[in-house]
Amino acid sequence: MKAITLRNIPPRVEKAIRAKAREKRISANKAVIELLEERVGILEERRTIPYTDLDSLAGAWSTREAKAFERALEVARQIDENLWR
């Protein structure tokens, strides 16, 4: 990817960029890219592509398997007080 440096961004434009970044909890750089994509009409095109590569994994565990996994994690979640002294 190529880098582009922008200078002398008008205050109102900077404010809009920062507001979008805050609203979406993304970096200002990502907000600028999204705004540019929206303007040139490619953002919507990218978002309409369905992601199905992980569909076979969704909901793959039974309730019994999920509970067994949670029990196995209990050991890892325990705090060893000796390590914090």
C-alpha cells in the first residue's frame, strides 16, 4: 500500500474525521480511509461481501463440550498469590 500525507486539512474536515473515528472507535487514519471509500463508492461494495470461511465453526460445540472447556480453563484462570508478592 502506498502512503499519502495530507497537509492543511480544514478544521471542519478534521473535526468530522475525529468524530467518525471516536464514534466507530477506530484510528483517524482508518476513518479517513473509510470516508474516502464512501466518497468514491467502494466502501459499500466491500461490506456486501459475505464472509463464510468460519461458518462451519460457529456453534460447533455442544453445551456439554462448552461446559467441559470452561472447566478446563478454570485452572488457567486461578491466580497464584505467590507470583504477585
